[in-house]
Amino acid sequence: MESVNPATSETVAEYDEHDEAAVESALAEAAERFESWSSRPVSDRCRLLERTADLLRERVEEYAELMTREMGKPVGQARAEVEKCAWVCDYYAERAPEQLADEVVGTEADAHTLVSYEPVGPVLAVMPWNFPLWQVFRFAAPTLAAGNVGLLKHASNVPGCALAIEEVLHDAGVPAGAFTTLLIGSDRVDDVIADDRVRAVTLTGSEPAGRAVAETAGRELKKTVLELGGSDPFVVLDDAPIAETAGKAAHARTQNNGQSCIAAKRFVVHTDAYDEFVDAFAAELDALTVGDPTDEATDVGPQARADLMRDLHGQVERSVEAGATLAIGGEPLDREGPYYPPTLLTDVPPDSPVATEETFGPVAAVFEVADEAEALALANDTSFGLGASVWTADLDRGERFARRFDAGCCFVNEYVKSDPRLPFGGVKDSGYGRELSRHGIHEFVNRKTIWVQHGLGGDGD
């Protein structure tokens, strides 16, 4: 398994894949560790999450540089990702005890009835490369706090990040077997899911990967949570403040080099604001610095792999052939590494690739609409339903609009983002289930009903 720096095409490191014996050992250890880990008081598990947060902050430079080397994230954004991982550990360290406390439910006068939230066992996480630490920690923190143990199958181009996550958790005191990285290819995932010791699966990735995992897990009657792709609409209404909105739009489209499921991808603009917004948006995109991701001044680094850039460029070319107008960008940069510039397409046909497919890179498609009803219809005219945002000077209008989005995460005057305090996930082809907040920690627990009947020879009231 090879880690290659996309900015330089140099091999960062090589790792031996885990053979069948190593995977069997990891599964056996996870199953054995679950018994002792789940029986520890939740306060003990949370103290280890607090220690993990401290170590992440101490090692922020080390882990930020590792992410930048392995997948090309601008180093400033990589630091922010490490800090966010520490935040989610702190959040669950503080909140998990109350989120996992018994929920007493009133039923009969002579009975004590409650719901107990109990761990289910080893949980497999199949994770992507684009946020190589955050995607894992938003799974790991609630999973470990709940008393489950975690098995990580990370993307094959970020093995260093996968091992670093295991390292920091173990250094914080999380025992061996409570969280284990499996260095295996995607072709071996089905066998792990089918193993009786694995009780649930979560995946963040593409729609095809989600369908494959769900099919295998469903056949084995195992719970799944899927966070899949997105083609998020960014709706600009006629009264939106253009200068501020255009600046937010540029960040929303190009964050993480444009390689984000929740990045704004389809910009749906009211005709009264269209010309002014397109000009301002183009200027904002054109002003971004594309370059070495280790340079603090860089806004947009390379795409994570050359094949991903080729796929992205193919979507742009086919969309232009279909009738879209190329306003800026649109050609790979002539330099070492898969660098693709911020690209803006207007007059986009509704059946072109940038309108119907997820574009995983810094490519923005702009659509002009006559009124609010047409804006909503176009925003919802997609098989995806992860995130959506609407921009307006009227907050009540914005909230009314947001309630009509077909999406899991809807924002008014803010770009879509994940927050440990709020549930995160999608609908339609963007998946199901929720991560983060109390909703996320309850995904992989047994919501056990307990009924204690009084008055049958006992000494209760």
C-alpha cells in the first residue's frame, strides 16, 4: 500500500497490507476487548477522549503536515481539521454521559419503565481520503464513548493517516483492540462485514460504495449508516447581499480543493441578482491562489490523484460540449501534480454532467432562475440530498425556503458544514442515518426497553 504526495508525485511511504492472519487477529482482539471496554464506566471512556483531544492539539503540526503530504490539503485547512477532531472528542467527553443515560418513560402507575442505551459490539468504519482525520474521528468519538469498539478500513491513499489515528488513540490510553486500523483493499471489505464479530458498519464515500456495503450488511442483518455524495445547491435569492454572498460561495465551492461531499456545487441564482453575482463570484474565484499546499498562502492545492482530476476535467469538457459557457478556468494547470484551477460554468444545460453528477473538485455550475419557485424546483431536482443553502436578506424568508429543501443539512446565509452539536447526514442517494450530536451516538446502540413491574412480591413501591 503506497502513499504518494499528489503535489510532487513522490512516494511518501510504503506499507504492507494486513494479511488474512493479521485481519483475523484484529477481529478476535476487537471482540475480546469489547467485553472489558463496554463494561468500563462511561466516565472512564470519556476521560480517554479528553486525553485524545489534548494529544491532537499537541500534535497539530505533525498531523496537518501528514494530511497535506498524503492528499494535498492546504496546510492551514489541515490544521483546522486536526482542531475539529479535538473538538469532537471534547464534545463527546462532555456530553456522552447524559446522552447515554437511561431515559425513563412513564407508562403504568405500578411499573418503572425506561430505555437503556447499550453498545452493540465491534463497528466497522469504511472511510474516505478527503477529510482523512475528521471523517474518522466523527465516527470514533461517539462509537468509543458508547462502549463499542472500532475497526477502521481507511482509503488506500492515506495509510499514514489511518495509522496516526490508531496511534493517537492508543497513546491517549485507549486499549489495544478498542480501535484498530486494517490496512486492506476495498476488495476485502465484504469479508470483514460478513464476519459474525462485526455488528454494524458505517461508510462515508461514493454512492456505488454505499450500495455495495449496504447490500452486504443487509444480507447479514447488520445496521448501517451511510454518508454518500452530494450535489449541494447554493440558492441566491433576489435580495441577497451580493458581495458577501459571492465570497462565501467561493469558499463553499473550493474548500478542501473542492473535494468535499458538502461543498456547494450548483449555484442557483435569481435573475435579478444573476449578472452581479456571476461577476462577483468569478472575481472571487479568480483571486484564489492555486499552488503548493504546504505554502500558507495557498487557497487551493492539487487534486488528490491524477485520475480524479482527469475525471473532473472530463465532466467540464462534456458540459461545454453540451452548451455550457466556460467563464474562468477549465484547463489543468501546466505544472507538476494534478492541479485544477477554480472553474466557473454558466448557461449550464440541465442534462449536462456538471448539473446531474457530483463534481469532486473546484468546479462551479451557475443556473439562472426567474423566481423563488423555480429556484426551489431546480435545487431539489437531483438524486442527491446531503446539504443545501439559501442566501437572502430576509431571515424568515430564508427559513421558510430552507424547510422546503430535500436535504439533510440546510443552512440560511451560511455554507453547509458539520458541527459536533448537530446531526449530520443526507436523504435520497446521499445516504441515511446520522452522525454527530446525540442522534449520532444513538445510531450504534441497542435501545433496550426495560419494564420493572411493582407489586409482585417485591419490596418496591
